[in-house]
Amino acid sequence: MTLINSLRTQPDDRGHFGQFGGRYVAETLMPLVLDLETEYRKAKADPAFHAEFDDLLEHYVGRPSPLYFAPRLTEELGGAQIWFKRDELNHTGAHKINNCIGQILLAIRMGKTRIIAETGAGQHGVATATVCARFGLPCIVYMGATDVARQAPNVFRMKLLGAEVVPVTSGAATLKDAMNEALRDWVANVDDTFYIIGTAAGPHPYPELVRDFQSVIGKEARAQMLSRVGRLPDVLVASIGGGSNSIGLFHPFLDDPSVKMLGVEAAGHGLDKEHAASLAGGRPGILHGNKTYLLQDEDGQITEGHSISAGLDYPGIGPEHSWLKEIGRVDYTSVTDTEALEGFQLLCRTEGIIPALEPAHAIAAVRKLAPTMDKDQIILVNLCGRGDKDIFSVAEHLRVSL
Amino acid sequence: MSRFASAFQSGRSALVCFVTGGDPTPDATPAILDALVEGGADVVELGMPFTDPMADGPAIQRANLRSLAAGTKTADIFAIATGFRARHPNVPLVLMGYANPMTIRGADWFAAECTTAGVDGVICVDIPPEEDPELGPALRAEGISLIRLATPTTDAARLPAVLDGSSGFLYYVSVAGITGLQQAAQASIEDAVARLKAATDIPVAVGFGVRTPEQAAEIAKVADGVVVGSAIIDIVAAEGANAPTKVRDFVRSLRTAMDHAREKTA
């Protein structure tokens, strides 16, 4: 059935989600981006591609991830039932691997022999290094020097997996600068290199293909919900940096009008201070190949994002989220570093799950939302990463010395 | 005759010189631009600083950051352009930069400011033909040339799209890469320029990685223009208050070498 009014048919053939998205890249990269789009169309229509993707997700990543009802958290908050999509149980500990499996299969189809990636907290870098080891391709990960220093365990993981980690010292030496440097590498190595972008952003077709690969989260969750409870959830909640885990959960539900959705941005020290909430505190602009909401000044200079979570401190957001905000299909909110830390501890204490600081933002939003809802209503939260990587920074914020 | 047409007279290769506006400070830029003209630059490219210069190598990245650290605003760039136009009525002036600072107040606003300041052309690194509606129509409506980039990855099938809506000159990026690092082989430049000139009547200028008078002279034998940027930026970075004198001398050495190259082949 073709839904004339479907919200799931974006982007258009020029890669635009309404006024957002597009292909704002240097001329050198434009033919590469067009090649990638052509090859992705072929792969999308090729059952063999899907079969290999599905097989790797099942046997290598460990999918489907469980759908879990959280009884003690539900009881503590005293409102809606809270369910978790357990993507933190994936191989490498986060949702990032779903996308990396898809993109490396594309890279191999295209005959590319060298992989580059950017990373902030290191989760995408680790996932990329993992698939490169699995398929025997050299891997270069660009990572801001600031992040290299504060995410030492992930840097070591990437090196163990055989990746070369290149510290980037320009700008504030964080994720945005790592992405700039990865683009510079790509433009200088156009023949043999595939750029595995980690979030649902960048030039078309990246926002679309990352979303498609991450949509396994929402497709599984939707089927699991129907099978376990016999109905769809009332509200979906997910944290947002670039927005790949949230778009992966949301997208398969966009045409279900009864399902509300809440994206949770990082309010850092507060929206009136340093933060990383592009939708709440930014406005539309052009960066890294797409038009989307950006943190910027009146001249269009990009400002630095801040969050306790290194995975959320990017000054932009995937273009489909900008569009979903503008049409009002998804609600967006934000929570502060302090609230996220409280959410982190709440889940540890009530459910015996140590979440990453990224989904801790979603939990903090649920903590406010659940008590306002009836007990027969259902909230489904994407638990997109586990917190092993964050225990050192959490300890520091809680003033505990390890 | 337009300023571009005067600058790209046949029988002579034009020298196109780039500096980042506001580097090291907005107040220092006018004297550096004057030095480019005194040294013999035929076209001046004024870079608009941006926090995230993704297509630029280390030299121009640092120039962008120095400029922004000095507090350079978009209004300063247009003030520098306005002053340049008053002092140099006949030298074509091109603004070069990234899409976000150019479009953040709307393309119409930007195009109107360009007209007021006497800017002749605009190079926007990250607006390919596919996204032309973002900036191209507004510039063309004001009679400002949109100068597009062609690269080693721009194949014959794609070239017409790049040329459609281009004017002023065509900027051939001679290497797939970022500014200021490696230089392409002369033979590949000659092939590319011949291919481009067969497809368009507008002048073809070659840039990226041109650092010495010798390189400029070689390219001047085949191209309508030679673009030099990072090598000048390096002088600005190293020389401080002496930069205008050193820049003028360097530009003069480029111009002289280019003139001799043409004389030899003529």
C-alpha cells in the first residue's frame, strides 16, 4: 500500500527533507556523493545485500535486541509503564554498530579499500574499527585531541582493533573538528576511500542510509511491542546528538498517529549557558554537507556545543529531525548535565542497568514525563548504549576518586 | 568591459591572489590587499573567515581562526571590500568562503551587500550546482558573478552542470585535496585546461598548491589565470607588521615569472 500522506518517504530525490538536508559539499566530493547514492539505490533493491546485513546483525551484532519492561523504574516514577529497547546489549555496546555494518557492506560493494571515520566519544570509532577488523580493511579514525585525552579507553580499543587514531588539534579539537578533518581526508583520497559517517547527518544520501540502517531498532521494537503487549506504545523517547538512535527508533512509527515521540537534546549547563541543544537553541544553517539546525552566532559562525556526554556535544543535528520538528510530528525537549546524571543513577539503582550518558538524557526526560501519564499507558525508551565508557567521567562529576 | 574581462585579456595569464579577510586583524587587511595590487595581482580574492573551513589545508585554516580570534565579523569583510573598491576602481574583487556565513541572513541580503561593496564575484566552496538555488539566483539577479570550481573529479558528463550559471572565470582546482599542500603534475593541468577550454568561453584559472614563481610560470603558459593563496597566507602569518612589503615582493616575483614564461612561448 502506498501512503499518499506518509511521513516515511523522505527525503525527496535531491536529498531534501523539506528545506533541510541536501548536498552542500565541495565540487571534488560531489561526484563521490552521487556515486554513493547510485550504489545505495542498487543495494537497497538487492535482496542479497539485505540478507548479508540481516545475517551480520543477527550473528555478529546479536540482534534482535530485547524489549524489556522496567518494573522498578515504573513503580518508582508512579505513572506510565516504561519499556526499554536494549540496544546497549549489542556487540560494542551501542547502536552505532548497526550503521557501521551497513556502510562497510556498501564500501565493499563499491570496491573501496580504505575506511575513514570521525568520532566524538569514541563509540562510532570503535564500531567502525570493529567492522574494519571483521572485513580486513584499513581504518583511520579522526578524533578531536580533547576527546582523545578524555576517552582514553576507547582510543585503546580502537588501536587494539587495528585502527589508526589521528588526533585533530584544530578548533576546539572535538567532534566537529574531527568531522572537518575526515572530510579533508576524503577529498584528498577520492579513489579508494569510503567515509563511514556515524550519525544521520552529512550530505545526502548519508542521512537517509544511516536512518535506514538504524531503523532496525524501530522495526524490531514495533513488532516486539505488538507481540508482547498487543498494541503500540503511547510515547517513544530517545536522546539526540546527531540523532541516529532516535531516528532509528522513530522512523518505523512515523505513520502511526497514536504514537507520540519525544527527542531529548543535551541542555548541558542550561539552555541559557553552554549546551548542545541545536533545535532548542540554534537555527537553520549549512554545515558538514547539510542544511539543518545549528548552534551559531549572528554571522553564521558555528559555536561549540557542550554536554557531559561527549556523544551529544555536536553543534548540529540530522536534517530529518529538523524537518520533523518543523512539521510538528516529533516533540523535542532537553535535559541538563545534572538531570542526566540523576537519570543515570536512577536506572543503575532501580533496574541494575548502567546506561551510557546519552540515554541517561532520555531517562531524565522520562522521569519528568512518566508521572504525568496513566498507568495503562506505555513509554518506550531507546537504551542506545551502555555506560562502561562513562564511569570515569561520572565518578569525576560525583566527586568520587577511583 | 567588465573588470573580469579586463583582467583576463588574451595573450596574458592573470594572477589571482587570495588572502583571508581579517587575518591577522581587520585593520591589517587593507594594506595587504594594496600590496597584492602593487605586486601585480590582476584579481583579488578576499576570504570570508569561517569556523569550519573544511576544504582548506592547515595554512588557511589557521588564517581563518586568527581572523575570527581577532573579532572579524561579516560587516568587517564588507567594510574591507568597500574600501578596496574605493582605492582600486578597476581591480576585480572576489569574495571566497563557505555557504553558512554567506546565506545566514538570506542570499538576497548577501548579494545586495556584495553590490553595495563593489564585489564582482563570489566563490562558495560548499554550494555545488545541485544546491544552486541557495545562492546562485540572488547573485545573478544582482549581476554578481558566481565563480564555480571544477576539479579532477568533475567528468565530462558533469561539466555542463558546473558551467551552467557560472561566470567571471572558472576556477580549476588542480588536485583532489585541500588548499596549499601538493601540486598537480603539469601534464595533467595542461590536459584539464584544454578539456575545460573546449567546453567554455569563460577564462580558466588554475589553483591549489601553487606556491612558487616557477610553478606559476609553468601554469601561466597554458591557463588564463593562476591562483595563489596559501603561500601568501604563510607570509602574512610569518611577517606580522612587515607583511605588506613581503607580500608585495612575493606577488611581484610571481607576476614577473608569469610574464617571462609567456614571452618565451610567444
